[in-house]
Amino acid sequence: MNGAAVETLFRTVLPYQRIDSAAKRLGVIKRSRFLNPRTLVLSLVLNGGTAEAGRIATALRDYVDRGEREVARSSSYKWFDTELLALMEELVADAQSHVLSMPHSLPGVLAGRTDWRAFDSTTIKLPRASVETFPGTGDYAALKVHVEMSLGVENVVAWHITDARRHDGPELTVDESRAGTGLLVDLGYASHDLIRRCNLHDVHYVIRLKNGWKTFLDDKVFVRDLEGWCLPEEYLETLGVSALPATLEAPLDVDVCLGNPDSGPQARLVNIKTPEGWRAYLTNVPRETHDGAAIAFLYALRWGIEIQNKLAKSCCDLDEIYVSNSASAKILVHAAMLASLLANALAHLEHIDQGYVDQRVVRPTGKRPPVHAMLMWKAVRTAAPRLVRMLTDDPEEKRTWDQIARYFTHLGKDPNWRSKPSPIDDAKGRNAAGRALRKHRARRPRRKKKGR
């Protein structure tokens, strides 16, 4: 990556001049306060806390270390109010828009859609004092962060917060704005209505078959479609008569109706044997481009959002929230998610620089291997004091953005890119072979030449 791209990213996600103007407009700064919102936001995003001190205490210590006026800890907690929350929400919206504008990489099994999105939620426990605001599923307080991740830019592009007791399903909306994209969701978001909406709005999806869902072979398909099915003879007798068995232990690739053979939503059912056992998937991705193995591999790419949740929790301190006030909790969630967004965006900048954009695939080398977002964030943490001085145009800081970019690239290198590539690395060709995974794509039979 180059220094200009790194500077643009940081100044877009953490624009100190905009922070100052928005703080005045939103009422973050009040006459009785000695608050520099620019320094406070930078300290919240770029510096984490510990289980002993907590996020707010660490951010305030860093705030004072940067030369700001010392304020009593009890008084400083009043800064974390609805006005500061509104400021953080504006920064989040701008950062998400910037990430979506970055070049997408969708080779191999990801091709054919404008983007693929993965959805998941992660739960964070809070102090018992906030149980009325954020009720958990037991006698404790907790909130959920519903995360949407783009596989094209390998970054979080949306998130929102609810109490932990609310069900995941209603938090995912599928409408015409998603036309031409793909969805990878876990069982918490799966429903018949979701499948109907995806079919209606040209949204490809891959989900696991839920326990208890009845599937009926679709007896209304054309004969030419029936010929493309993979269906053992023992299951053919259920056609138009009864539901398929609840436990499927045979290779299947058929069209089914869910719940009701006459009015249920239509889907493609793929049952395939994996190292973990038999797995059944529902999808509307066409057989002409993706066979059963490709569908299973697509679903495996949902694991990328689990890695994102681990990044946010273990590296960006999403788990270190020890506040009972609703606004304070949401502010800390946004700060941690912004930090993970920065880490992923820096990794994507390096991948763009290596040529991993659009449909292109460039073979990695030992001199310049792929980078890892978690390692990238550790590099950001160690460089945080310099970054703050550079972002605030401190004349005493002699480092250049090119030097910072080289530092990030060096520390962010993934040491296991050859031996243990992740599914998304395989999908995009960031492996020892240097090829985006296409071997699972279905091939059309060759036509026989005349005279043979």
C-alpha cells in the first residue's frame, strides 16, 4: 500500500476538522466543558482498554496524555451522552460509505453478483445495572450487534445495536435495494419470508436447512429441469406425495417447496457430504454456474464474518464494555467497530495494491504475501501515538505517511498464507497456487462432433 491511500483512509474515517464542526453543530461541546472532541474520538477508536481499567478509563488517560486539560473521572463520564453518540453515528455512516466505494474483488465462485454479504450477530454482556435497557436472555444485561460484512471489500459495511433478547430474523431486510447481490446468513436470520423476498428481488442466498422445515420435491418443474437433478431413486417416490425425510444422508441437488407443496416458497436443495458430515443447504443460485460443492464452499465463506467478530472482540475491545448507560454503551460499540473497519480497510488497501481487484488474480510471493487484519490492527495500536500527531498535523511529528504504510505492510504479513489459507483466501487466489477457487463450478457437457 502507499502512503497517500493510508492517509486518505484515516482522514476519511477520523476527519478531525469535521469532528470539530459536527461537535459544535450537535451540541457535543457545552460552555461548562473543557472537552476536545477530536482528541477524545481518536483516543476511543485508536486505543483500547483492559479488563482492569476499562475502555473509558483508558481513553481518558490517553486523552490527558495528549496534553488536554485533566478532568475528574466522575465528571468525564458525562461526556458520553446522546450528543457524542450522534457524532459517532455520523462518523460511522461516512466510514461505511467510504469502504463501499473501494474496489471490489469477486473472482471465482463469487463472480456474477455485484457483491456478496454475510450476516451475523454477536452478543456482549453488560453490567447488571443496565438490564432494563438491554435485557439479556437470562437475568443479565446484554446487547447484540448485528453485523453486515461485504465479501467484495472484506469489511463491515453496516451494523446496528439491539437488546440481546430480540430475535435476529426481523433485523435483516431484503428489498429491491439488494437486487443483484448475494446473501450468506446463519439460521438465526433464516425464514420462509426471507426466501420469498430473495426470489422476488433477484437476491442470491445460501443458508443451511433448518431443523423441522418440511421440504417437498417440486413436481411443477419442467422436464428439462428435472433431468438436471441429482436424486436417488428411493427419494423419487416422495414426488407429489410426501415430504422428504428429515435426515438426508444421500447426495441431492433438487428443487423443492418449503412447508407447503402448493404455496410454500421454492428453493434449490443441495445435500452434500462434508468433513463434518452431511450438510443440507437451501439456495437459488443456478446449477449452470455453481454445482453442489460450490454451494457448500460459498456457505463456508460466511466464516469470514466470524473472524470479523473475533477481530472486533479480541483486538478492538468490543467485549470490554463496563458501562450501564445506554448512550455510553453504544458509543463504545461504535468505537470498537470503527477500529475493526479500519483494520480491514488497511488490509484491503494492500490487497488492492497487489492486484486483487475486480476479476484479476495475482499470485502471492514470499516477498509480498497477503496481510491479516488482526496483525494490521496490532500495528495500528503500536503506531497510535504517531497517528494521532499526524492526523492533527502536529509539526513535531517527522514520520511520513509512506513510512507508516511500509510499517503496516511489514507487520501485517500473514505467516500462514501458504499452509493455512482461509476460505476467502482460497476464493480469491491468495494461496500458494495463486488461483481463485473455480474447480467446484459446474461444467457444461461438450457437444459431440458430427461423424463420430
